[in-house]
Amino acid sequence: MPRPSAIVTGGSRGIGRAIALELSRTHQVIATYNSRREAAESLAAEAGLEIFRCDVSSAADRAALLEFARTKFSQLDLLVNNAGIAPKVRRDVLEATEESFDELIGTNLKGPHFLTRQAARWMLEAGRAPQSVAGRIVFVTSVSAYASSVNRAEYCISKAGLSMSAAIWAHRLAPEGIPVFEIRPGVIRTDMIAAVAKDYEERIQAGLLPQRRMGEPRDVARAIRIIADGLLDYSTGQVLNVDGGFHLRTL
């Protein structure tokens, strides 16, 4: 029996790399990358998976990705919308540019929203038995979906929009047998936060997080594992906070 299939966007580094490595133990995986080909090739060699260059903000690239996946998989069992970018320069919202806004909305929101539409249509092509699962979809968002940062407003807005996209797709696809989930990472040790990692470490030790450590990419990958194994199939629309308790409100 063939192994189930998965697409992981933004798989060449950080959280996406950890997810791709974790899934490669049980799934046939295509991991996408945009500009970091060397890192993607290293991942492919390590995990024995396929890689594919895809700018998720591009409709042509998204179509090419699905076309490539169809040559490798007879069906799609899991889509992990992980690809995302931060602003090239952090600017106060009074100074932030429309160019940066458009770039982040395109990659962080529009891309995964429409890739999900394409993936869901493929998942439904073969039909399914009553009460069975036709596929699973995950959106990796951020605590920035609700926690504002005035020096990277475009990032927060894109993640808030992505959170709503996940909810809408969960609602729409539930009757079709496709559970959809949102994972909200908190402060995770990746190169995206490398420039401010020391500041975060100090704030964590001062009480920013109830669990006094920075998250690691593998923490997010473990949450994906629970979904991939079907252990949350009756919980569509759930938000999994992988954030060391950041979301807790205390007095």
C-alpha cells in the first residue's frame, strides 16, 4: 500500500523544514522552496523527499506545483500551508510601505488561500466513502494573528487574514470530509527572528511566556504529526497554540 502524500510549502528552512522531516517518516513529501535551493537540496538528501521551487504568491507557480504533484502522487492526502515571510525592514506603521504590504499579503495570505482551493478540488476528485476523510489541510499562522506589533503591521494583518481563511475553509470543507486546522506558533527559534532572538530570550526569562523557553521548529512539527495521523479528524476548525502558553490570559 503506498504511503500517504503531503505537500509542505516553505519547507527549506525553519518550521517548514522540521515539518517536512517529520512527515517524511510516514508520507511521500513534496517540500517547496522559493529562493533557497541549496537548503532545499540538503533537505531532499537528508529526508529522501521531493523538492519544488514555488513562489506561492504566483498563480502560475501554484498551478505548476499541483501539476508536478500529480506526476508524483495519485492523490493528495495532506497540505501544509507553511510558507511565509516577514517584512524585509521593520517599520513603524506610520512609515511602512505599500510595497511591503502587498508582498506580505501575496505570500502569507493570498497564496495559501488559493493553493488550498486547488488542493481541495484535487482531494475531492476521486470521491470518498461516507464519513471518510478525503484529505487534511493545515494553515500555519502565528500568534501575530491576534497580538499586534506596530513595527510589522503588514505581517500581523496577513496572519490575521490567514487565520480567517483557515476558519472559512474549515467551514466549507467539513461536509466534504476534509478537516482543516490552524496552528499558531509563538516565538520559535528560526532565522526569521535571528536578529531579535536575544531580546526575545531576555523577555521570555522575564515572564513573556508561562513556559520559560523559546519554541523550537520540532514543537510545531509534532503538532502537525497529530493532525497527519488523523487523531483530530473530528475537530475541524481547531486552533492549536504552539506558543509556550503565550495565549493564556492571567491576572
